[in-house]
Amino acid sequence: MSSLTDLIFIFRFVPCFILIYYIVPATMRMWVLFFGSFIFYTLGEPRWCLVLLGATIFNYILGKWTSLQRKSFLILAVSFDAGLLMLFKILGLTISIDFLPIGISFYTFKMIAYQADLYTGKIKERPDFVTTASYFYFFPQLLQGPIMRPDKMYSSAIWIDSDVSTRKERIGIYLNNIEDGLKYFIAGMAMKVLIADHLAVLWKDLHTIGYESISTPLAWIGALAYSLDLYFDFWGYSLMAAGLGVALGFPFVKNFNHPYAALGVRDFYRRWHMSLGTWFRDYIYIPLGGNRRGDFRGILNLLLVWLLTGIWHGITPNYIIWGMFLYVLILSEKYIISVNKNLFNIVSRLNVFLMIPISWVIFAISDMERLTVYMTRLFPFFGISGYVNTSDYIKYSTLYWPYIVPGLVLLIPRVFDFCEKKRKHPVAVVVLFVLFWLCIFSIANTAGNPLMYLRF
């Protein structure tokens, strides 16, 4: 059970967890979160559950001194968390990807945020062990984020019914939470299962065929398909995780805000994986001084942020190149807008719809030789060798347009905003019901695709 689209998770774990969570007194809910989340992780990743537990105990103990603004303990804790992440990144690369524990990139960043917020006083009072562990383990966000901040977790709606006097009112609140949460969960699952998983097959087919044998049109269709696949896989998961949080009484955590409607790469990453972007801003960029110490210092700080962003995703060269590629694009936009605003409007749109898909190709292909071949397919004037079926794109366009077209439509903010506004309409309930069972049918009849960020 290492996925939110696992049928055992959907039909057994979630109903049992929510039932127990709302039956127990409010003062016991952190205990339910703690044990339930740890069981969830253990069932999916039994080999590495002790790593998570050990890191939690270590961070909790050091947090006692970090909260007293002992800088040396903050440095020790952050070094431990970052070192743990890098150790398993290296093991995952040199031995096997199975040596990279699921969710480690997310829970180590939560631990660093916890230590930093204790040190700066953003967390006014150090929570007890169960509350701290529940923040690290919170099962909807454990596998793939979003990276909720400690203060959001500790001040959230666990106690939402504490001032409600009657049982009927409490049950009404619980049912409303569950209804709203399940709607987000189903919408996210539909994006993941009905769009992303099908587009993933196209990308895998190109890998099987061999990049040297595909035409330029098919290479661009592949880049588009992978871009949509990654977006709807990750956005879908984020909606599922946020929906489960809402069902448990926590506020909705928005992790994506229509990134493909952005004006430029910088704006794109303000809208994409927002919890990670704000994490780097608040815990790396701003503490280093941001751009307050002059343009040159700001450029260096931004370079470090994007270098670390690449390394966070992986330590193979393609992730470093991906981070540096985006850094150069963001830097160029910054200086173009200072010269000519009209030129910026043109370049920024081209960056989103041309350069972002190219960046995802770099992100996706870790083998440098194969990446070079794919780039020559995207840009044939660099030279093509070997046989190429120039009509192959017709076959794949015909097969995959039912998934590409809905994906492109959902990139339009007004479409999704309309669905959001109408989510309580009876017709919307029927649509969600149908989508749910279509997802279940698809999951039951296919091997399914793991979450794309599962082992980052």
C-alpha cells in the first residue's frame, strides 16, 4: 500500500481511519494520526520505517535545544536531515532505486522546517512527541507532499468541534468535512488515473521504440504528453492529499495554481509545486539575504536555490542540468523585462509553452546519450541518424488524443474554476460518482503507474 490509488487504501484504510478518527475524542486525534500514518508507511515501505522513526526521535530531542535558540543544535539537526537525504539519494543511485525510501525528500524537508521554525520562534511552544511525529508522518502528504508548514499543522482544525455543544452539530461538521474532502480526492484521482496514467504509456512507448527511431513530430508529441503526464499525476496526487486533509478537518493546501497560464518561467514556478517553491524561498533564499544585498548577491542566491532544487530531485546530471536550465531562463526573463516589456511578453509565453516542455524532457531522461538523441529529434537541424518513420506521429496522435485533448482543456484556468464553483451542484455529484467508478475500473484492470514523485 504505497499509493493513494491502491484499492486496499481506498476501500479499507481510508474508511476505517476516518471512522476511528471521528469516533475518538478530539484530544485523542493526534494519537490516531500518529499510529494510522505510521501503519500506512510501514505497510508501504516496511524496510525503511525505522529510518523515519529514528529521524523523528532525533529531531524531537534536538528540537528541545533548538527552541532555546541554540544555533549549534539547529546546524546539527539540519546537517543530520540533509545528510540523511543525500545518503539515501546516493544509495538509490549507486545500488538500487529501492534504497531510496519513499517520501524521504518530503519528510526530511518537513523536519528542517520544524527545526528552523523552532529556532526563529515561529512555533511558539515545542509540541509533544506525538504531535511532532504526526506532522512528519501525516499520511496524505507523506509520499509526495505538499510540504505543509509546522504552524499550519499545529493550529489546524483538529479541535474544530471543541466549542460545539451538541452531538448533531458535531456530526454535521464531520460529514461536511468528509463530503468536501472526497470531492477533491475523486477529482484528483481522475486526473491521475484517467489522464496521467494513459499519457505515461505513450512516453514509455517512445522509450521502448528507441528515441533514435522516432520522428520530430512524434518527439514533440512525446514532450507534450510527458509534460501533461507529470502535471496531472502530481496535481492529481496533490488534490487527493489535500482532499484527505480536508476530510480530517485540516485546511485545503493548494499546491498548484494553473502554472501553464503563467507569464514566464518565474511565474510558472510560483504556481507549480507551490509548497516546495515557498520552502526554498523561506528556508534558503531569504535566510541567505534574497536580493536585499544587491543584484550580484541575489543572482548567487538564486543560483544556489536552483542548484539545490535540482539535487533535491536527484543527483544524476540531468537534474542538475534541468535546474541550471531553468535558472538561466528565469535570469534572462528578469533582464529582458527591464529592457523591453513587449519583448518580455513574447519571450515569457514562448518559455512556458516551448522551454518548459523541453525542460521536462531533460528532467525525464537521466542517460545523457539518450537525452542527446531525443534533443536531435526535437531539433532535427542538429542532425538525424538512422531510420525514422516520419508518419509515426499519426498513429500516436490517433491513439492518445482522447487523453491529450482533455489535458489541454484542463490547462485553461476558467475550465477548472468553473468545475470548482459547481462542485456542490447535483450534476457535479453524479459526474464525480461516475468518475470514481471509472477510476476504480481502470485501477482494477491495469497494473497502474506509480506516482511520478514517489521516490524523489
